[in-house]
Amino acid sequence: TDIDLRFQQELPDPTGFGKFRVFIDIENFLNLLGAGTQRALDAGDVPEGVPFIRADELNDQGQFVFSNFTLPQNDINLDATLWRINLGIRYDF
């Protein structure tokens, strides 16, 4: 989940010709709160039904013997974990 915030305030122009707008934009607010708040992991292009562990046989104690165990490779999507703050002033005539 991604939360973006904008705070904006209109201010009058002392000359009376227009108005100022002061704003702050916060993109990906949850990650600004804490590094572990939001993390996007990508396991890559894995088709359905691909086994990552096999349990073909039982040992003498009746326990499964596992073989061919492969850890999934999770990549962190850095674009989804970054946050950004933009400050701005705008003048409207």
C-alpha cells in the first residue's frame, strides 16, 4: 500500500492581483515513518506449480527426507521503498 499526501495553503497577494499557493507533497508516506513499514519484494517470473522443495521418501523414524531445496530469490523493488518530499510555491494571476 502506498500513501501520498499533499498539504496546501492559499495566501493572498498583498497587491491584490493574484494569490500564492504554498504546498508540500509527500510521496510514499509510510516509508517516511520507518524503513520497515513498507517493503516491496519481487520473486521474479515464477510460473505456477514450480516446486521449491521435494520430499520423496521417509527415513526409518517416519520423517520426510527433503532434497532439492532452493531458496526463492526475492529482489527488493527500490522504487517502491523510496519516499520523496516536494516543497513549492505557486503564484496564480
